[in-house]
Amino acid sequence: TYVVTENCIKCKYTDCVSVCPVDAFCEGPNMLVIDPEVCIDCDVCVPECPAGAIYDENDVPEGQTSFIELNRELSGQWPTISQMKDPPADAEDWDGVTGKLEYLEK
Ligand code: F3S
């Protein structure tokens, strides 16, 4: 399964949503996650993310493995998103900023 990691927080570009064939993405206030029960492991979303935030669960960068469980947990609480939307106006400013987990809104 694929996992959305920290760099999505406050970037939330949603390009990933436009290519997902199974609507596996779920939307929170400032981040998306992938529902591991819906993801079919096709990987088309990975190159679409301008923030490089999506990884195979086996290749999640060190220090970000907590996002595997977070995707599972939050996908059970957040609604499915099936259409791309405009990113936050300051998305570019947050791209690549580290330590964004503290800003995650649930
Ligand atoms: Fe997030 Fe990248 Fe999708 S920033 S919303 S995982 S395109």
C-alpha cells in the first residue's frame, strides 16, 4: 500500500486525487491520507505529487514511519476526496519544511 507522509501537510496539492483509479484518498483539514483498505498498489499517484510526499509503505523515509499508522487511522475518520481542488495559497512556502507533523489538523 502507499502512504502519504509529512510533506503533504499544509501543501495538499491534491494532484494525487486526479489520478487515483479507486478513490483511495481521504481529506483532512490540511493533509490527505490513503486508505490502505482501498489502495490497489498501482503507484500512479507517486510521480504526480509535486511535494514528493507519497511512498510505498516499505520505503517510507526514516523518522516518518508513524505516517503508516496515521494513514490507516485517519482514513477511517476523514471523507473520501475524488476531485482535485486548489491547494492552499501558501502551499509553496511549506513545501520541504521539516517538522510539519505538529501542524497536522485532524
Ligand atoms: Fe498531498 Fe501530494 Fe496529494 S501534497 S494532497 S500527497 S499531491
